[in-house]
Amino acid sequence: MFINWGLGELNLKIVYYGPALSGKTTNLQYIHARTPPHMRGRLISLKTQQERTLLFDFLQLEMGKVHNLKPKFKLYTVPGQVYYAASRKLILQGTDGVVFVVDSQAGRLADNQESWYTMEQHLVELGHDLSTFPIIVQYNKRDMPHVLSVSELKRQLAVDGRPQFEAAAARGAGVFDTLKAAMNAVIGQVKTAIR
Amino acid sequence: MTRSQLVLGPSQLNDLRTALAQLGQQADVYLAMIADFSGQDIVSWQNRHDLDTSSIAALAAGDMMATLEVGRMLGGKRACNLIVQEHDELTILIARVGEGLLLLLGTAKDVPLGWSRLALKRTGDRILAVIGSAAPSAPPPALSDDFASSFAAQLDSIW
């Protein structure tokens, strides 16, 4: 978080976290495509030659003035592949909230659990209190065959008490519900955080 | 708590902007920018007006973090303090300032590297002096209880 009282700007960071191929980059691509151009910057993607996220994707959104303050959100994704663990922790540095993107397909449960565990571990190491830190859960790929039920995913990931949304990010379903919940949760934390 | 949290008032921002502008006027500098390790762009000076400083800050922070990690994995005992990129047309230096800030300097190719390094050191010291006086301040009246509800309503009007 960086607060610039001179310009009345709240600069806030949200990281999309989750296992490889869960749809983190797809979320950002959809947000970029469906946001008015004057409210968004360029979508920066650092990809491998195979189009997989290498370091991060980045998108800035400017939400216009609210009560003479300008909230600006910097959205990042982390690389999901297991061997990029170091990059994921680095990108979580300074984040004000996380969207955890779950791959709902039955065969990905262990990957989701591993990713959730490492995310919590990184956040704790970075000094965050998990009981108050904004984490929004998105159950993505609900339109795919062989998905686990949401109740089963909730049980397996132990995410009770977090805001949760079903999504099919490739079609855009649930993308903005998730984003708005994340932004509202982060804004809700601002007053507490700067005291 | 290690959470990145920087609150700057108008006079501190002005001091930082002045430090960068003075740097920019001493040599053929394209961009001088302060960012933090989480990728937030804090203040910048540029001799053009079309640079996307938000994206540059995010990328510079990623560059520095990745370089630090490479150093650590190779057994480096000291933190990396400077990255130098020598391009055909320009030179870019990204210096670490204090624990959590970056100072990026983009210059013409013919600006001596020695001058740039010295300038980064001096400007970094000035930045630390200004930031060191930046105490967290109380939220202004604009951040009132209904700010969150007004913000939520604004989001609903956009998407």
C-alpha cells in the first residue's frame, strides 16, 4: 500500500494466486478486455515461449474519485508452476489482498491444496495475520466436465469464512464478482491498516 | 510486521520530486523514478510525458527481486544494491534505497556510468532523509465510514 495524500491517491495491490493453469492470467485478460480504456493501463505479461507466466502479469486499474480520493489497484498474478515458488513469495510482498483461484477439476485437488498451503505460509512469513487478511476464493472452471462440487472443495480446502465465488473465467462468469469483492475487502482494511 | 505501508504528505512528495528533478537536470536523463519493492510507483521525473511509470515500477521491482533471488541462490551474502542494463541507446540503473525502495535512472548512453552511480548514491541519501521523516498519519476526513460504501457503489456502476 502506498498512500499519496498530496495527490489523494490510494495505491493498493491485489495478487491472483493459485495452482498452475487455474485461470489467473485469464481473469486479468478478461478484466482488461472489459474495463473502459480510461480506467486501465496496459496488461503486462512476462511469459515463457510456451505462453506460461514466467514472473507475473500486471494490470493497473484506476477507479475514479470517491470522496476526493483516487483508489488505484495494481493487479498481479503469480506463476503457478511448482518450480516458481521463489517468485510467488516475492510477488506477494506488499500485497493488500489475495484472490485465490481454485481449479475446480477433480484431478487438481492436490494442486489446489498445495498452493493454498504455500500461500498461507508465505503470507505468514511476510507478517500478515491470516485471520484478518483479505483472501477471496474463486472456484474457477465451473463449466468444465468432472468438477468437484463447491461444498466438497470448501471442505477440502478449509476456506470457510472467506468470500467465495464460482466462476468460468474464460467466459467471464464470476470474474467481476470476484474482483469487486477483493477490492471492497481491501478498501475495508485501509482504515484499519493506516492507524 | 513487514507489510509495505508508506504514507507521504504533500511536502515530502515535493521534496522527493525536487530531488529527482535536480538529478534529471544535471545530465541527459530520460527518467528518474522512486518505487517500492512491492512495485508501487511513488514519484518520478521524466523528460518525456508518455512513459507508463506504473508498469515500469512493477517491472523494476520484479527485476530487482529476481536479481536478489538469483544472488541468494548462488550463495550471495550481501543484498544486491545495483542493477545496470546497458542497451544500445540508453543505460538503465536500478538501485536499492534503504530496505524497501528502488531508485531507477534511465540515461543516454554517453552519460558516464561513474556519474550515474554517484548520482544514485547522493539522491538515495536524500530520499532516505525525506522518507525517514514520513510518519504514518491519521486518515483524512475523506476516508470516512461511508467511503467503503461509496466505493462499492462506484464499482457497481462500472461493471
